[in-house]
Amino acid sequence: MKLVVEIAGSIDTVRICSLPRGFVSRIFTHCLGKNNTPYFANNCFKGVLYFDTDFARRLAAKEDFAWIDWTQAQAYYAISGIVHDSNLRLQARLDNVACGEIGVTHFGRDVSKIDFGKVTPGLPKDQVAVLLGSVDKGSEILTLEDGPETFDPAKLALSYVSFEDFHFEDLILSGAAYDGREMTRAFGARKGKNMLDPVIFAGPGEELDLYDFTSETRPAS
């Protein structure tokens, strides 16, 4: 029998990228020149990285860096998946017959941490690690073609990754299995995309803010 489990909720796409420090500095200097508060300057920085691609490319070129867009930046790690939530509910079906709703207390959950040092080995001094991404609403469809005769939620196991080393709280689905057998994952309809606030690091535990870059007095053009 075909087992299908649908999970609806928030979907995160996260990329941990490497960017030249000078490129980041040029964007922040430009943004602080246009906005005299950290709040608006940070929003400007976010807008340049995600949306103002042509301007970002011009600034990158001044650092001999080829910028395309955030989805194609050099990534140490990338993932897209449903976000774990205490109110998450799942719907299971066997051969299109509903098996009922499943709460988070009914299935197994495993969490592994994305270790900064292991994900970004040998980060050059002139580069920074940046967590970028988006969040939208949608669903993931988990499928096991040769499923059981009856569905037991206790045999469903979901694996998540944690980004606590990157000061990002969401747990993102990385894998699913039923009774020890891997399930196929696919996304359903998605809508309402929003962009995550970039988080910048010089190294493990070394989060940076705009003043770490603008104090370097670098021209924006």
C-alpha cells in the first residue's frame, strides 16, 4: 500500500555562504550613508543582497568578486525543508484513505546540529560566513510506495537539523523514514515568500554587525 504523509507549515530555505569582507563592507557603508539608524541600514543591506542584484554586482566587481544572486553564492551548506513547530500537524493516507491527523508527540524526532567549524573549514580571513535564506508557507509530501497495511504513527521518524551555531532557531526537516525505511520527499504548493535576516560571522561564535564593517572606512563607489 502507498503511504503518503503531508506536513503543512513554514518552509525554510537556508544557505550558509562565503562572501568577501570587502563586498559586505561596501554594502553596509552604502546603506549607512542612506540611513542614519542601524534598523534601516540593516534593512537596506538585506534588500541589496536579496533584491538589488545589479547594484550588488557592481559593488562586488570592485572587490574582484563575481556576484550572481544569493541562490548561487558559494555555499558551504544548503537545505530546504519544513520547519518543526510544537503545533505541527501531519495528515497520513494509505492508498488515498485518510489515517487521521498526527501530532508532534506521536512520531519520532531526531535533531543534529550543523557545526560551524565543520561546515566552514578554513574560512579565509578576508571572507565572512553569512546565513541567508527565505521562508514561505507550504507543505512537504512524504511518500513510501510499498507501505504498511496499517499505519502506526510511532513508526514515523523525522530528522531535523539545528543551526544554533549560526544563531538561527528554526529546526529544518532533513529526512523522513517509516519503520526504518527512507521516505521520498517532495514539496506541495508554496506561497508568501519572505526573506530571512542575514546573519554574519567571522568565525565560530563571532557574529558581526554593520559597525564591524563600516568602521573600516570603505567607499561605496
